[in-house]
Amino acid sequence: MAIPPPSRVLFEFEPEKLVATVAMFAGAELSELTTLKIAKLLYFADKRHLLRYGRPITGDTYFGMENGPVPSMAYDVLKGATGREDSGIWADIRPLFESFIEVAMPSSGYPVFHAKCKANTEVFSKSDLAVLREVITELGQKSASELWTLAHAERDYATVELILKKQSKKSVPMPYETFFEGGTDEVQAVKVLVLAEQEDRDFFARFERC
């Protein structure tokens, strides 16, 4: 089974939305809000919004790893916040992140994220907020392991998981196109629009370079 080709559908990563999203999760006082749990909630929120409205919320780039779908930029930020890695993205986003969120480092177990103050929801659209509130209500009180199981059952990740196992890879790209796999006719119609919009963006980008 071949690794999925690079995504034709590209979105701009929005760090302000990432911080506001994590702050919303933390402000909702979700239980055991660890890096793994945040990564899975981000995946479900980005995927739901993409399938309904033609774009994700954060614009992150996803990879399939042993623990499921991983938003790569968010993962680097969360690793930086917990002291595991001082990456470039963390250095850039750290002042904003630490103004809204703090990390409790227990003597045992995983670091847990807490809100310092209310999230800046002005960075979101109405549809962003609707989906985030829906994800918080439906999935927010599930444990990280429960979200792990749900994410592994998603069709887009199941395809990637086979590649991880057969080729012994640590990570495999998860293009946004794969998020539409197994979707309804309505979802497939959204995919057609997303691909058409990407073609328009690519055209104008080439035109600007001329």
C-alpha cells in the first residue's frame, strides 16, 4: 500500500486560532486535558468543520502516527509548552500561548493544560465556534484513551494505520483529501468545492509569480 501523495488541498495554519481553541478546551474544564487529548479534539474539530464548511478551523497539517491523527504544528507547540521540545514554532507562539494557558506538571502522569483566562473567541467565525462547542459537548469529557479509540476507528486514519504497520513507519502524511473518505454524498459535494477552490488559489498564485 502506497503512502498518500502530498495534499493538493492546502490551508494556512492560524496560530491565534490554535491558542484560542486550546484555551476554549481548557476553559471548559475538560477532564485530564493532556497533549494526547488536545490533539484528538483538534482532529475532530478540524475534520468536522472541513466536511461541513470546506475548511478546517486551525489550518494545521496532519500526520498519522501510532497514537492516531496528529496536528503537526499544534503538537510542536504542546511539546514546547510541556518542556519536551523548544522548536521554532513554540518560540514564536510562546508569549501568546502562555498568556492564556498554563501547564500543570504532576509528579506522575502526563502534563495537564489549564486556562489562565477566557479564550479570545473573536478570532473565530460563527461556524468555528459552533463546531468547537459541539466537540466540547460531545467529546470533551471522554478520556484520552476513549478519544484514541474513536480516532483510530475513523476511515481516514484506518487507511494510514495499515501503511504504518506494513512499512514500519513512524508517521505518514494525512492529506485533507483523505478526511472525506467514506463520507455521504453531501460530504463528497463539499470535497468537490474544496478541490475547485484550491485550483483557483493555485491559478492565482501562479499568475502572481508571472
